Amino acid sequence: MSTKHAIAAERFLADKEGSVWHNQSIGYARTKRDTMAKGIPEWEQLRKLSSEIKRHTVTHLDYYLEEFSKHAEANGVIVHWAKDANEHNDIVYDILQKHNVKKLVKSKSMLTEECRLNDFLFSKGIDVVETDLGERILQLMGIPPSHIVMPAIHIRREQVGKLFEEKLNTEKGNSDPTYLTRAARMHLRNEFMTADAGMTGGNFGVAATGDVVVCTNEGNADMSTSMPKLHIASIGIEKIIPNYDCLSVFVRLLARSATGQPTTTYTSHFRKARPGGEMHIVLVDNGRSDILGNAEHWETMKCLRCGACMNTCPVYRRSGGYSYTYFIPGPIGINLGMLRSPQQYSDNVSACSLCCSCDNVCPAKVNLSEQIYRWRQSLDSIGKADPMKKAMSKGMTYLFDHPLIYQKSLYLAPLINSMPRFMIYNGLNVWGKGRELPTFAKESFEQMWKKGKLK
Amino acid sequence: MKIGLFVPCYVNALFPEVGVATYKLLKHLDVDVNYPLNQTCCGQPMANAGFEAKAVPLAERFEEMFKDYDYVVAPSASCAAFVKLNYPRLLKGKHFCLSDNKIMDVCEFLHDVLKVKSLPGKFSHKVSLHNSCHGVRELNLSSASELNIPSYSKIKDLLKLVEGITVYEPDHVDECCGFGGMFSVEEPAVSVRMGTDKINNHIATGAEYITGPDSSCLMHMQGIARRTDKEIKFIHVVEILAAGL
Amino acid sequence: MSSKESILSNIRKNICQQFDMPDTEIRGIRYDDTVKQFIETSKTVGGSVEILNGKDDINDVVRRCYPDAKKIASNLPEIKIATVNPDSVDKAQDLNDTDVTVVKGDVGVAENGCIWIPQATKEKAAYFICEYLVIIISQKNIVNNMHEAYKKIEFNDYGFGSFISGPSKTADIEQALVMGAQSARGVTVILTE
């Protein structure tokens, strides 16, 4: 009966120490966000404005995409359009091949993760080096990210220490984060120096000017694009925003929501290629234009990919990114996964208690919990409803639509209170896995009322 | 002003004392309150599980049952929120929904409509307030911790009217306890961990009781507390407000 | 049909309803003493701040802050202690092992310590490859918030600019904050009149 998420989450929680630490670490990001939000008097106004700007922009997306590409091309940037992930990967490979690129350094991009770019380029003989520290750690470990902003949040320092001992020849037993970061700095410095091309994603594309805006704390996007002369920037089409007045709203919200910082260290605007270099932008659709046609779910296009929803989600914090079957976890991941393929990713829809906290932290006011509720309604019609829940719902409806039967059952229910434990607490009783059953009252409220005990 | 008392399904079956306390308190406050017979359920469990169509007959029943009342008061924030936010949609095309404008959680009713300024009872205990999710984020019973808005809590305002009480709030003041209706059995491991963490936060305040506006949350936490032999006690807010009646 | 046309036509076909652009004029946070706030925030984000009086020599200040610096990169004429000019290196990689880069910032932002630095040298690597970055900015160019900043920033012909706030940093290992990830491990802001 269990969804894949429920099964994986149980395994995750079996590591008591690790799961407690994961919950606290990510919870800390939420706490820092709160401090930032409370320090900006106009915070709720910013969120409202952000949502309205995004609603306007995505519902005029054709216009803004054309404006963006027109201005980028006027700056000498080469703009490509990719209908899907395969076309994106082909375009990128084509550019790299033309420039004889053997080594590509890249900054973090969930879009390239979505397109599985790295595996594709490896298969073509191109070395791809992730330069975000968290992503590089995961790349060296051969495992995927578990959070869209803090990808290695689930990895302990001792694991990184051991990894670097093996891959970077660091001191045995040294797992001090500063020491390990310095070692990564030296290692990645060498990669930047010897790379043939640099690739970034983009947090925003500004239609009025053709800028690609990349926000990092490490400076790795800037290092990736300051040494090799070829820059490829891949962005999902939903990243386009109208102008700088709008951008100022988003950059004030982004880092505060994502990591609880007033800003990322670097907010870099790429408008032109470097002298003697080339800059390419790949605009990627991969299902986004179809999402616009989904009346119940198009507002996911407002998402800034900040991760705040994951940081507040009590379920994500206690199950970890790997418990989700889609590469993006948490509330936004549940929704994006279902938009990608309801058949394939319905296991994540159980990962929500409908607490609505995500709605309140989302800087773009995506109605995440309402959308998850709506996906739940659709599961039965696509054959993915949980049989136990379906049976329980059917049973409850019957009972509740027949009040006399319901009341009769309440006469009998107190018998359960005195049944032997082995009869109640066994494999069939899922509630009983971690809880005692509540006690049925000897007399229901209605019975008392009917007997005149309350008048 | 005619008030209809709605006693949710699980309150009727498991915590009738909550319904009793609600009735007694409203009567004490001179409210013309009645309990129409044959009540069952608002439909929330089925809807949140993904079968909202199954809630439609229950919504129709509810509308019919309470059609002659000015307010419908329920000692359950989540049930009140469910009716308020979903019934108009569930009944669309069938008839014009009236219940969404009438339904109120009892704390909301006491605070906003009756504007209660004094209560007769005494409850000389330390309590930790459980801010149930739907109460906070859908009914605005208190300011959600995520938002930058002036801080308020209707439940705390009411509890402070009871003599002798000390009210605490836990860390992670409005984080979900993990019940979530059928979530509790579809994701039992996560649900129990969430509940355990929540109980521990409540216990850390030094309180003797955990109290809140939703028996479903209390039931879930109580189940965990009993299984793990934790001594903390559980009581619905309305039972405290009706103390001595 | 090209991919561009296909994507655009799919968008047009699918949009359910449209929304107008809201009024984006928003009163962002303002401070009683904007420069004082900027100094405080610059320190919070991990930078240091030096205030330059009329008669101070900027070269002395840089020397004092970084006495061990051997390779100093700058194309600013007033930085006499520069040992390398990023305008005249053959390639960006030649700037590796730069101890200190000295640049000018155009707009400083009090709410987050950001300083807008439009690329003003042939090799922008100078801003990122150094161990320490020194940014000179006039107190007159400090604004309250990013709304004000974005109305003022300009680019040079290089077509690149960056808001830089403090040193590069990461918390990717167990959320432990480490200054100096891939770029500058320290930043000194020199505030002129």
C-alpha cells in the first residue's frame, strides 16, 4: 500500500542521528529566512508584487521571450531555442564541439540536471567539472543533489573528509570544513585555469536588456566565465522577467528566502561576450509552455527555485531529497513532478500533511498546498489512488451518509477499547505502528444529547 | 442569533467531552444554541485523501441540516476551515452555498462574534498551546510564524481569561504535528516523527498539558505520548474555557 | 517550423488568462543614516571597512591592510602600488596568484552591502581570482536598497557587471560558514568622501 516516498522516508528515519541532524540543519535555513523577513517592513508587499509581476510575465511570456532574445542578440550574444531536454543537450554539445572543448567548468544549474546534460556530455567524451562546492562533492561521490540550493546538505563533514582524502589527497582524518573548502579551492582553481569553456544557468533573464543574471555565494559562476572565453548560459523560459524595476523585487526576495542572507555574494549580469570570446544563451522549454495551458497548475511557472518551501516543509525535512522520486523534492518538487509525468511521479503526492507552511514562505506566492490537494484529487482517475485510502474513504462516506448506521456503530465501538492488544496492534493497523489508538467514548455526544443529559 | 452546534465525527465518537464543553460554555454565555440530530462528518478526511467527490453528499447534508441557523459553531479549527474554504466549490452547480459564511471554529466565535471578555472558570495549570495548522493558516486564529505581520493569537487571548492558567508556546510555534488526516497512515513513519518532535517541543516548555483547538492533532500526539510513556496530558481549549461549568 | 516559432506558438496557444503588469514602484527600506547602515551591513557579510579622509593616501591604506601582498592588480591610476595591470596581461590565467585587486565601485547598497562594479578592465578575472578584493566607493554613492540601486547602475562597453557583497563564501559542508570559497577570501571597502 505504501508509496515509494513513504517507504524511502521510513528508511531515512531509521538513521536516527542523521535524520535528526537533517531536520535541524534545514530547519535552521527556515529560521534564518524568518529573521530576514521580519527585518524588512515591506516583506509581504514584496511577495505580493513578486507574484503579480510573475503572473503578468508568464501570461505574456511570448512577448518577453522575444524582447529578451532581441536585446541579447543586439549585444552580440547568440540565442538558441530548445523545445526539450534532448535538443538542449544537442545544442550545447554542438557549440562545444565547434570550439574543440575538452573540459567544461560549470556553475550550479537545476535545469542542466533536468536535461541530464552532464551524463550526455560525458558520453561524448567531454569532461564536465561542477564548480559549486556542494555539487562538486556530489559529482566526486557519484550521487545526485538532495536539495535545489544546498545540494549536499545531507552529507556529513566526515564523509567529505574521506572523499577528499581519496580524490584530492587531503590529510587523513581531517574533516574541518575550512580545511576541506581550502582544498577544494585549490583543486577547482586548477580546473578553472585549464577549462576550455564555462557554463552557467541563470536565475533571471532580463527582457529589457538581454542580461542573464547569475547569483552565487562562491564566485564559481564568475570564475567559470572569466577564464575560458566561451560562455554558455542555459535557462528555463520561465526565468525571463521584464526589467530592472522587477529584478530589484526578486533579488531582494531570493537570497533571503533561500538561505537567509540579505544577498548572495555575487549578483552578476552577463550582457555580452568577453573581448575575443563568445556568449551563447539556450532558452529551454521542456514542457514549460504546456504547463501554461494547465488551468490548475500554471502558477508553478512563478517559482524562483529558491528552496524556501523545502526548508519549511516538515515532511521534506524528515525524509530528505532522496525519498522523492522526482529530481526536485519538497512541495515544489511534488508539483513539478506531477506536471512532468503524473504516471511516473505520483508517489510523491503522499509526502504532504497539507499544513500550508510552504504557501506562506514562497516568495512568489505559488499556491503549493492547494496544487498538491488538486493533484491528490486526480490520482484516482489516473489509476494511482492508494487502494487503502480509497477503501477507507468509501467506507467513511457510506457510514457518514447513513447517520443511523454511524450512530449504531458508535454503540459498538467502545468494545475496541477492551480488545486484546495482539488483535488491535498488528501489521494491519498502520496507526498502531507508532501510536496507541484513541479510546472510544462510552457514550457519543449524540447519544448523550438524545438522552437529555445536556439540556 | 441562532447557533447550530456542529460536533465533528471523531469528536462525537472519541472526545464527546469537547462537544459537551462547547455546548455548556455557549449556554453559559446566553447563546441560543441547538444540536441538530444525525450529525456525521464535514467530509475533510475523504477530500484531503483525494476523494473530494465523496464529500459532496456530506456537504449537502450539512447545508440542509444548518440552513435555518445564523452561525454554525464547531470545536474544530480544521473542520471549520474545510467547510469555509471548500464547500462553495464542492456545491458549485448544485445550489448556492450558505455554510461557508456561517461556519466558525468555537474560539473564533467566542473571540470575534461574542467578544468574550471574562470567563467564570479556573484552571491552575501550565499549558503549552498547540497552534494547529488549519487554525493558523486558514482561519487566522493566530499570526502565522512565516509572515511579517503584527503578532496576535485569539486563543491565547481567550485562555488568559481563565484564572490561574499559565500559557506557554513551544519552539517551532506552529509547525505541523503530522496528523494530516490520512497522511497519518499513508506516511506513518514521517507522521510519528513529526508528532514526536512536536510533543518534545511542548514538553520542553515545562507545561503539564498540551492544549489546542483541534482534537485531531491532540489525538495523534496523545497516541504517540501514550506509546512512549510520556506523562504530558491533553485537553481541548474549549474544555479549559468551560472549566467549572 | 523552427524551435523558436514552435515554442512561441505553443505559449500563445496555451495561455489561459492574462494579468496586467502591477505598479512596480515600491517604497523599499530606508535608513536614517544610510552610510552607517552600509558600513554595518558590509561587516555583517564578512567584509571590512576603511574610511578615507581627504588627506589619507589610498596606497597606504591598502598596504596597511595587506602588508604581505606581493602581486597587486589594478588599472586605477591612483593605485601606485599596483604590480600588474589587468588591462595588459596576455590572458586571464596570468592573473592567478594575485594577492590583492583594487577596483572602483559605482553604487553601494545599505540593505545588503552590495557594491555595483561594472567591468572596467579587459580581464574581469581580476575581480574574482584574487585572494583579497579592495573596493573603493564614495559615500555619496551609497543608496538604501536594491530598488534605488537598479535605477542607478550602468555598464561599460564590456557588457558585464556584478554586485559584490563581501568575500566569497560557502556553507555547503554541514552548513558551516567558510569565507573564501572560489573567489576573494576577504574584502575591504574603502569609503571615500
